[in-house]
Amino acid sequence: MKNIVFKSALFLSSLVVSHVSVANGIGIFGLHNPTSPEQHQVVLKQIKHNEQMRDCNLLRHGKTNGAQGNLNVAENNHYFMLECPTTILSLAGISKTLESINKNTRNLMLLEGNFSDINREGLSQDSSKRAYILKISHFNNKQPAQRTRELAAFKKEAYALDNHYYREAFINVQHAYGVKRPDELAIIYYDTQESGDKFRQNNPKFIEKIGQFNMKHLTEFTYIFASANN
């Protein structure tokens, strides 16, 4: 549990970084477990050419490299994030589409909702060396106003830290497929794995503080460690 708290602190601190971005569109985040990288590409092509999903843009995709937390998520090794002009998971007949996609992979899981934050600049830059953290979380909502105040109080401190992370996208989840619907999906990244390691090593008190916040305001969560292919 101590290690989970530490990793939780690492991620939750990302919530307090001030970053200018524009929120719009409908986000769809997917996890799945294809048998090979080539099969992952097959799934992406199937999504691109599907009549119900062809207007969606692929923003990010890559490999997952393990997970940690108390939220049970099916085994996966790849992820993707789409931006769509409208909802997909509430469309009539979408179940058949998703069943067809899942025939080319395993454990397909989708989370859909409005982007509360999307970093267009970060999405346009080379991501090949970045270290990503993908977080799925359930809030307990016992003290939502206090949660907001505490996050606001951390902003100045977090932004001043060296080797800090960047927010790439946050989705307020409204629909889910293949998993119990969580409250939020968030994607952050460090410029390199080394910068992430330095951040953790050099800021133990800040990490501990955010870990306490995490345990106070969350019920279930998982951190998925990943790299990007685009």
C-alpha cells in the first residue's frame, strides 16, 4: 500500500500544474490487449474506416508498460485516444461495432466524455522520449469543495518544481465500455523517464503531501505506465 500511495502522489500532483490549454470535443480513451503491435494497427485502421467512428481523430496511441493501484482493469498492452465531434458510445448499434473491433484484439475497454483539458501544443510535438502516466480514478465525493480548494493551494508549489510533468488530456467520463464507469481519465507525461525519476527523487515532501490528498479523496484508481508511438 505504501508504494501505491507513493505512485498515487506522483500522479495526483499533476492535477495542480497550471497549463494553458483549450478544452473541446468528445474524448475516447481505449485500452486493449492485441497479440502484437501489428494487430494494434489493425484495430486503429478498423476504427478509422468504421462508419460510426470515421470522423474521429487519433490524437495519441502507444504501448502500456504495467499498472499499479486498487482499481481492477483487464490485462492490456496498448492504448489510444480519439477526439470525436459527438458521442460514440451512446449511438444506436454501437455494440455491434465494438464487438467487431474486439474480434481483432482482447479486453477492449473504452472511456468517453468531454475533454476538461487538452494540451494541443503537447499533442503536436515529438513524444518518442516521453514517459506517460495514464490514470483512471473514482472520487469519493465526500468533500468535493475541499478537494477543489486543496488542489488550488498546490498550484503555485507544483509549477515551481524542476523536471515537472505536463498535462496532455483530461476526460470527464460519461460513458464506458468493458469496465465500470470511472469519474475521470487523465494523461500526463514527463519529457523523459530521467526527468520523471529526478522529480520523484527531489520532491519527497511534496509527493507525500499529494499522496495524503489522494488517499483522502479517491476510492479506486489505477496508474498505467506507458510510452507513445505518435
